Amino acid sequence: MKKPVLAVMAAGMGSRYGGLKQIDPVDPEGHIIMDFSVYDAVRAGFEKVIFIIKKENEADFRAAIGDRLAGHIEVVYVYQELTNLPEGFSVPEGRVKPWGTGHAILSCMGTADGPMVVINADDFYGRNAFALAYDFLTRVDANQSLDTESAQEGGSAVSQSLNGTAAGRYMMVGYRLENTLTENGSVARGICETDENGYLKTVTEHTCIERRDGVIACTENGGETWTELSPDATVSLNMWGFSEDILLELNARFRAFLAENLPKNPQKCEYFLPFVVNELLTEGKASVKVEKTPDKWYGVTYKEDKPALMAAIQRMKGEGLYPQKLWD
């Protein structure tokens, strides 16, 4: 059985926050948000973390977190580069924007060869989320190994199919919308629709959600109109658990994405991970179990969010959820 690995998407520069927020300390001990994510992952059973970064930021990342983690978990760096494109495609002149979260995970090709959990670098997910993800993927991988052995004995090429039991078993950690907002502006969230068994049907991306006059609402037209959302809605914070076929799917679909979208929006089109998941669901090539957590999200979407995050971390340390120094 292959153990799940943790992939941390850390190539973005945080335009709304300003600067490289992923390595900004959030407590007096100098920990950054990723310290808490990796600490929770280690407690859940993870033994390897892949940091997806820009190559020019590697020295900063090693100094900020990588070097001190080396004795506690295997640390690997991969690079999300604009020039990492399929043959026949090139970077449009003047483009500096990364190609999106789907492209970020593609950077793990050749490094991740089993189940993987994907997270953002600048989100505080909570201990429960990592336990849910690790336990799900461990169960799925064990079941797939048994399924594959049985199929091989019967002469079936299950491993070559993305249908059935051998591939496409995914999970997503779902949060209550009300637990994922900031008081300092809007957030982008994927609103999830699930079936009666808790399996994902669709993820609808909303780029502007905020509290307005005591209710939670979203706008898709720059604030001309607003639509009220339920505080109990289940949302995605880009914490996914994937069986190993996800890299093959992302790779196979990236060329078609570029062919369709580059002519229309060469400077800003992005290959979003949830879009690919939605395609796989529509085609019946994957299932996604939504594992809900009651934990509250914390992040630094805006600089003004940092004091609330720091206060929450100190409170959790006081409650014994984390030690003062994580890696001692």
C-alpha cells in the first residue's frame, strides 16, 4: 500500500495580501501557516510533503520552513513554471500569471506516485481535516490494491480504466460557509452540492462572497446584484484527496484546456483543479466523498486578517491543541 503524500500549493504571491504571505510568521515562535498544516499532517500519518513553489523562491522557503522540517518529514520541492506547457504551446507574450491550481498539481508528475492530499499554503485547515483525508485515502488505496489483485487474477485490465474501483476515488474536506469568511473583505469559495450519500455532485466557484447587512451573499457582476447564500452551505477550501490517477487526468486534459482558452484569454485563463474534478464527475470517471469538518478556517487573505489568526493560534496553544514550539 502506498502512503498518501501532502502537496502544498505555494507558488502564488498573494496579490490581495501583498508580498510572499506564505512565509510570514504568525506567532512569536516564528511559525508560518504551513508549519501548522504539516504538523497536523504528520500527526495524521503523512511522511512526505511536496512544496509546489516558484524556483526563485526556493531559498526563502528552505529558510522559512523546509530546513527545520527535514528531521520530521521527507521534504521535496517542485517548481510551477509558466514554461511547463505541452509541446506545441508557448507562453503568450507579456503573461506573468500562473496557469492555476490544476497546473500546479501537474508539477508533481514524477514526484508523487500514489495517493495525494492537496492544500493551499496560506489556509489554516485544522487538525481534523488532515485526519479525515489521510484515513480516507488509506482505506481507498488498500481497497484498490485488493481490487487490482482480484482483477489481475481474472484477466481484467482494471488498472487501465478510470471507471469502477481501480481509480477515480477522491475526497474533499468540506467546511461550513459561515466558518470560512473574513471580516476584512470578500473571499472566493466553491459552493458544493452533494447527493444523499455525501458524494459531490458539483462545485460552483464564486469569486466574491462577503457578509452584507447581516447576511452572506455573493456577486458575479461587480456588486450590481447580490445573491444570498446559506451560512450552512458546504464549501471547498481546495483541500482534496486524490487517488494516483489524478495526475494522468490533469495531464491529458491540459492540452484541450489551452487550445480552447488561450485564444480567448491569453493573459489570465487558469486551469482550475475544481473544473477538472467537475468534468470527471460529469463523465462518470470519478467519485468525490465530501468529508465535513466542524473546524473554523483561518487565513490571511488580507493583511488585516493576521491579528485574528495570531490570536486564534495562541488560543489553540492555550487549549493544548498545539505546543508552543511545534518541532521541538
